Amino acid sequence: MVETRRSDAPVNPAEESGHLDPPPRMGFFTDTSVCIGCKACEVACKEWNLVPESGLDLLGMSYDNTGALTANSWRHVAFVEQPRRVGWQSSPPMAGTPSGPPISPATAEAAARVGTDQGTSPGLPPGPDPAPAGRMAEGTQFLGMPGTELPGREEGRDGRADLRWLMMSDVCKHCTHAACLDVCPTGSLFRTEFGTVVVQEDICNGCGYCIPACPYGVIDQRKGDGRAWKCTLCYDRIGAGRTPACAQACPTESIQYGELDELRDRARARVERLHADGVTEARLYGHDPDDGVGGDGAFFLLLDEPEVYGLPPDPVVTTRDLPRMWRRAGLAALTMTAAAVAAFVGRPR
């Protein structure tokens, strides 16, 4: 059933869907600035919801082994590598480097001792010249490492030009205006009293209409099954007053669960704190109730443009123009009917 759209729509979309006196709208706030890419959320989601295994092979371009949200990956931890100056994320200079603190006499002595032992003990590579004291200042070749300089650092350059990791645990956005609800012919997709969007797999007929309707590409059909699957925001857990599995398992509280209004206030305060600390690229995504989907029930703090994370920069509910299209189609049909009637009525006998 298509959700009613009103210009003065309430903050809680559950009311629009017919829920009487619903509880506060619940949702997720994902702070990517503290995500460590541990994938605990992915594992917890699979364990609690009995989501099938989705492949353990790396994709060949990052530590990501799922790639996207799918019918078998309701949480997806993205790993984004960026070859750029990392600025506030740069590490302090290491001991023994030209810009770092001097090494201790004990460390220099140990380096010299190891250097003189090269080639004399099992497992040590041969070396014609013993390493003099202070060799650590040139590198850590005696450990078989390429050197003390951090990866990407170049001679004569100010600052560190290196890779930085951007990690984000992606999930269904539980949109305020959800196109998947609008196009579902069986009522398999429904709005809960908490304002979230859930798929009832026992009612889904596998038509797939919801898949192209989602502006985020979240919903997917399971191979060999045909039905649509996605995050339910652990409807069974929150209905019992419990925290969703992913948020419960997150060790850094990157995924935060709670009342949506409170999460938005918390997110704004977090962005202000990061800006004060010099992280000017921090921004919120999906928090604005005036955006193309009426705001998301699961929104994010990002450290770069949405496109970097594979998110659409300006998502719009794909069924937004359906009422106008149906009105125009109805008007066209009435016009054609009237013309046909006029043609037959006006024909001479």
C-alpha cells in the first residue's frame, strides 16, 4: 500500500502508515570516524538473523570480502583506500629519522651488535659490512624491513603523502518515504511501529519490484530463493527492548542505536567536535528530513563525499512522481474516452 504523503507529515512515519500512538522512531547513527573495520557487526548480524554465508574470498582490491549490501550481507563494512595527504591522521615521526627523536644509546648498541652478527648465526642473512652504531637512523634493514620511513613518505616533501583508510558499516537506510513500500504488491514490506521497514519473507512472492525502487540499491534477491531480503533493524530485538545485534557487537560504538531525534542531536554535536579538532571534512549524510527521501532512519557521519563510500549524493524516492503520473494518465484516458464517445455520438445514422 502506498504511504500517504502530506506536506505537514509527522516526524514519525509510523503514524502515516496507520500505527496509532506509536513509540518514538528508532534508528541507527553510524560514526565512520571511529570505525576500525573489525566486521563484528557483519558477524553479529549473520548470527542473530541466521543470514547465510556470503563468501570468504577477498575481492582483490581491499580487505573487503563482501563488496556490497546483498541478500546475504545485511551489514557491509566498506574499506576505502585513498592516496592523499592524511593531515590530521599522520603519525608522529619515528625515532632515528631526521625529523624524529634520537635513538637511545642502548638501541644503537643493539643495532651495532646485530649488525656484526650478520651471517654468523643460523637464519641471519650474510652481510659483508657490520652495521655501525647509529645504523637505525638510516633504516631497520637488520630486521629485514624496508626502512623506518612510513609508507608513501618522500624525501624533501613537507608532510606525509600516504594512503588513508575510510571504513564504513553500511546498512539499509529505513527511509522516511520508502519507495520499496510503495511498489510491493503483496504487502510483504511493511512499516513497523518504530518507523523501520521490514520484509516479511513468508509473504514475498519474489517479484523484485522493490529492488530497482530503492535509491540506495539495498534490497537484493537471494539466489536459489528468489525472495527479497534486507536489514530489519532487528525488529524482533527492539520489540523486546533490546539493542540490535550489530550495535550491540560494535566495540568502538561506531554504530549507535536509539531514538532518532536524540541520535541526530548527538550526531550534530559530534560533527562540531570534529570540526573544532580540525577534521573539517566531517559531515552528516541522511540526517536531513528535507532531503529526497524525507531523511533516513539510519544515517552516517562521513569523512569525505558520499560518492567515495558508494552512496548517492542526492537520493530521491523513486516513486515520488507516481501520483502526478497517475493523474496525467487518468486525464489522458478520460480525454481519449470523451473523444471516442463524441466521435460515435456525432456520427450520422
